[in-house]
Amino acid sequence: MPDSSIPAILLLADGTIARGKAFGAIGTTTGEICFNTGMTGYQEVFTDPSYFGQVLIMNAAHIGNYGVKEADVESDSVKINGLIGRNLEDQYSRRMAKGSLNDYLKENKVVAIEGVDTRALVEHIRTKGAMNCIISSETTDISTLEKQLAKVPNMDGLELASKVSTKDAYTLGDENGAIRIAVMDYGIKRNIVNCLVERGAYVKVFPAKTPLATVKAFNPDGYFISNGPGDPAPMNYAVDTLKEILQEDKPLFGICLGHQLLARAFAIPTFKMHHGHRGLNHPVKNLVTGRSEITTQNHGFGVDPEAMKKADALEITHINLNDQSIEGIRVKGKPAFSVQYHPEATPGPHDSHYLFDQFIELIKTKKN
């Protein structure tokens, strides 16, 4: 906990107010409020592009106590709009850390508030649902903050993937590798690409709105559809590309937003969840093997379960054991599948790494 006497205030769209102390950058920030239940891995969470546009509550009582280091990132910068914590720690104990969380947030211009009863706040969000909020360490005038908050767009209907996607295509892995995978970047995490490269793939990552003709020039053996922020409903450009990819009948794997886009490619709608799934301990059942796995999740939208019941071309492969929501699908008669959760973890358990092996085997089988 920093020695800060600067007051900060959190205002929710429903009028709820929480007061605390400033942490990180001094300023005002807005976004949709959400919460993550993970105990560790805060730096990986903060740099996950899927959090773009959101103000994050970290539910663990102490965040920042092992500092930050350059290797623990999932993108080139912090992606959250703001941070809320009970005890955000300026002091850290990890010798290999390169600095404090406080300095890290200041460098990335992230406004945060600490000293908040996060347990009560999370319970409120679980009851009332996700909503917009504003944090300020510049003013505590409620009427001023209310006016600013009223201008913030809702996440429902917001296209954000193209805002966090790479601007230029890039490659990773051995150029002479036996497998070439084209990645459509809608906000991809670094460890997803690492999981593909570690399995011998030569990967090329393309900007979100790249025409398929350009992607095909890479001569890929398979396609990966990435995670990312925002609502999949307005992403018709991505759905159209995905439909073209499916016509090639090459192996395809989607994660999170990629999972939702695969469903949309078969006219299955998505919906805004009450408060989403975000954390490192979500139980999922694999309906194909009968086994369960503990998963990392970060999503506020889901695939419509009622529409899936009428989907002749798709099969449900995974379900969430907490709320029975759809966690995985595959296309009947095609080497294409997706999951709603994050098998690459970082942070989180490695129970679901087998999905990357499954994707690579699909590619090898198809090539042979």
C-alpha cells in the first residue's frame, strides 16, 4: 500500500460510490467494470488485449506484492483502462522484479484506486451485472463525474478488436518449419503464439482486417482465430473472412473471441453476459472425453445456447460446469474447432494445453 494522501473516487453507472486512495497515474478514466478472481498473474492480466476498454477489479486482497518484470506480459503495453484494488502494493519482494506496480501503472498512464472493499464491490457486480464506471483522482465532484460517465459507450455493440490488432504482419518461429499457421489477430496474447511456435509451427500474425487473399499468399497449413476485446456482433468483416477460410477445409482453431466468431459464421448469435467469466479457476467439462479441466477465462460475451440446439453443422464439445454455458464447439465434417476459454493460460493452469497439440495433429493429418 503506497503512502498516498491523494483521495480517489469510483462511481458506477447505477450511482454506487466507493472512496479510496490514488494509485498509479493521477487522472480520470472510464470503462466497463469487471472483476478477475485470480490470486496471481496480475501483470499478464493487465496486458491481455481482451481487457481493452475495461476497468478491472482484482479480487485478491493484495496485488503488486511481487512487483513487475519485462517477461510477464501478454502484449506491448497495459491494456486495462483502470484498476481497482483492496490493497495495491508499492513494495515488492521478488528479487528478479524490475520495479513496482505503482511505477508500472504510472509509466503506462493507468489510473487506479485502492483501499476499496473489493469483496463487497464484486458481490454488487455479480448481483447487478456489468456496467460502466469512472475512477478519478483529479476530482471528487459527483456531478462532474456523472456527466463524464454518461458519455461512455456501452460495451454491447462496441467493436474493439481492430483497435488492439497489430498494424503490420509479423512472423515467429522457424521459417523452414514443416507447419505454417496464419493467425488472424483480433487482440492475441503472446503466449498463444508461443504455444504454436513451441510445437514447431512457423507463424505469421495478420492485422484484423487483412483480406484473405493476402493471408493465403503465406500458404498456411492451418488458421488460428484469436481472442480479443469487445462485442463480436459488429465484426462482420471477421465473420466474412472466417466463412471464406472454412471453404478451404484447412484446420482451424479459435479461442475466446475466435470461438464466438466461428459460431457467428454459422449464423449462431452471441449475447452479452450478465457479468462474464474472468479468472483462473473455471471448471469445464470436455464432452468428448468426459474429463474436466480447470481453465483460465476472460470474456463478457457468449454463444447463444438456444440457437446452438438448432445448429445442424455444429457440435458442442465443452461446457462450463458452473453455469452450463458453451465452452467449446466443433464443425461437423470439417477440421475446425474452438473454445471459449484460454488454454494458453498465462496466468493459470495448463490443463488445456492439449488443445494446441490437437490442432497441430489436425494439421499434420491434413497435410499427409
